[in-house]
Amino acid sequence: MFFNSSYILYMLPGILLVAFTSWYVKSSYKKWSKVPARSRISGYEAAQRLIKRAGLYGVQIEAISGEMTDHYDPRSKTLRLSQGVGQGTSVASLAIAAHELGHAMQDAEDYFPLKARSAMVPMVNIGSNLGWVLIMAGLLLNWLNIAWLGLAFFAGGALFALMTLPVEFDASARAKRLLAETGIIQGAEEQRGVNNVLNAAALTYVAALVTALLQVLYYASMLTGRKR
């Protein structure tokens, strides 16, 4: 009832886009992780240098397991770098480290999109789970008002995905600028690599937004059809 051929048709563009972005990210990272930067500094060293340049003296750096698990935690003011990024001296490693440092800069500046997205996390977690329950209960019991309310809760996930875009795009823009200004990245070829890695990563958030919107449209079409 909820997942049928119509669901597949609705979601197919999103499924294909997610599959493409997953391949593109891995391909870009694999390619540029084999290209050493001429500065010969590691992602960890680059992060330290950029922290000093930005005056973010309260930010700590920690190692984290896994591949491409790098992130900035605003709650503990901690930049967590995977082994490949923290110890690597490649163009990809420096790009990712600088991108996460961009989030630390946003946090220090009280960058509004970041604050708004962070404030939405608890509501989105509750709303996404509650939304599913209300949509299914409403459809099964033919209580369309309840189902529409569930869809409104569920749509919070799409709004969260939308709010993520300016946060990620801004962090990448900061990373590109900082790497060039500090000389950590040198020359047009290395800059092209940074752009390639960060643009590929940004595309994953676009794919997430498209997928979330398609899900909302699918359930909206179900409710509209049931009303008729």
C-alpha cells in the first residue's frame, strides 16, 4: 500500500541521483587522495594552521575511525578527522579538513543557517518518526486530517535538507578561500582538485533534498487521491 510501483516511479529520479552522487564522491576522493599537495602538510596540520588563522583557539582536534567520517561537533567544539584525512597530505585530505574547519568558523560566528539547522534537529527527529505513524494511521483508518498532519511533520525532513544546503556550500566556499590564501593549496591543478572533492560532497546534499521532496510529493499524491 505504501511502497508499490508508483512509489518506485516517484522515487526513481532520487534513487538514480543518490547512486550517482555516491559514485561521484568516492571517485573524486579516490582520485585526489592519490595526489599529494606541494605544501606537504597533513590534514591535521592544515586544521591546526587554519584554527590559528581564524582565531578559533577553543576548537580541539580528535581522530575518528572510519573513512570520510570527518565532521565538526559544535556541542564540544571538536573537529574530528578520520585517519586518511588527518594523516594524509593529499589534496583530498586538505580539502575535507578545511571544509570541516569552515563549520567551526560558522559556529564561532553564530552563522544563522547553522544555528537554524541545529535548532531543527530535535524537531525533525521527532517529526519524521511521528509523521510516518500519523500518515499510515490516517490512511488505514481513513482519517485524512490526521494523515495530512503527519505529512506536515514528515515534511520537516525536507525543510532540514533545504536548510543544510547554505551551511554546506558556505563551509566549502570558506575552505577554498582559506586553502588558497594560506598557501596550503598551490596552483591551478590543486585548486581544481579541491573544487572537485568539495563540489562532489555538496552534490550529496542536493540529492538528499531531492529525495526528501519526492517522498513528500508521493505521500501528498496518495492523500489527494484518497480525498477524491
